[in-house]
Amino acid sequence: MGTEYLEIPKCPRCGDRHRYKLKVERAIVMKWLIMSDMRERPHRVRITRLFTCPSKNEDFEATFILTDTSSNRIKEVSVLGIASENEQD
Ligand SMILES: [Zn+2]
């Protein structure tokens, strides 16, 4: 748990598709602590991180969307690096 994959369909540096491995830390909030909203309403969280193009070895910034819920909040997202093609979620 904690590893998610992100596909960049068109790299701004080389134009190729890259797949990155992300480490996503989520804070599990106990359901009984949520007073205001008992429903599990998913939020779309916009995250911007630096990625390194493996072909040109240059950094670029990309914004992507992750989903969290009121009891499963995204705390920290870090880019672990490039993921190999056969790596699964
Ligand atoms: Zn690239």
C-alpha cells in the first residue's frame, strides 16, 4: 500500500510517454471523528510535483489529480522515479 502509478502521456521534454511511481501517504481518519460530514465524499486533489525525463535527464513540473475521501486524506506525495512497463498497481 502507498504506491501509486502515474502516466505522463506526453512528456514536455521529449514527447514520449513515461510512467512514474509515486509514494502516497494517506492519513486514515477514524470515521467516528468525522462529525460534520458522515458521507464518504471523494475530493479531487490537485498535486504538482517535479518529474525527471529519463530520456533527456531534465526535470519538468506536472500537475495531476489524486482522489481522497474524508476518512482517507492525502498527506504527502513523493515521486519515487520511473516505473517499468510491467509494474502493476
Ligand atoms: Zn521524456
